[in-house]
Amino acid sequence: MTERAGKQTTAGTDALTGGCLLLLVLVADAAAGFLVVLLLAVRGLGRMDAGAGQTAAGAPPTDWAPLLCFGALALAVGVTGVLLLRVGNRFTGAVQLVLCVVLAGHALGSWP
């Protein structure tokens, strides 16, 4: 194998790359979580307004929004966890995958 003498990485460069990656993951997961909370809050407000003028004619339609939102959030967290594991951040990737399992369990718990 040939080694590149001019392409040696330093600990500072690796730390900077890892820190930027962790910041990117944090921002992406926070944005996905914010979108889920916003969507569920708007859906809840819409259901409160629609329920005021309705009569008790039958069962309300099935609401798939919580299942889809938490499932999509679990998918996003799982993908970032796998990416972190592949890059070499074992602890952070494992925590992301544990959060993925918790979110997937919550999504399945909201199954209509």
C-alpha cells in the first residue's frame, strides 16, 4: 500500500470535522422535531375548531398524523444514527439509534 505523505490528518482537523458533523446532526434533528411538534399542534387546533360546530353523527375519522409524524422523525433520527456510526462516532450513533427505537415505539403506540 502506498501512503500519502502530504495528506496526514491531525487531531485538530478530525475534531473540527466531528464537531461540525455533530452540530449538523443536532440542527437536523431539532428541525425535524420542531416540524413534528408544529404539525401536531396545528392539527390539534384544527380538530378543536372543527369539533365545535359538529353534532354527534358518528365516530371521527382516523387521524394518521401522529403515526406518520413520529415515524418520519424516527426515520430521520435512525438515518443520522447510522451515518454517525459509519463515520466513527460510536457513542453518539448508538444514542441516536436508541432514540430512534424510542420514537418508533411511540409511533407504534399512537397506531389508530
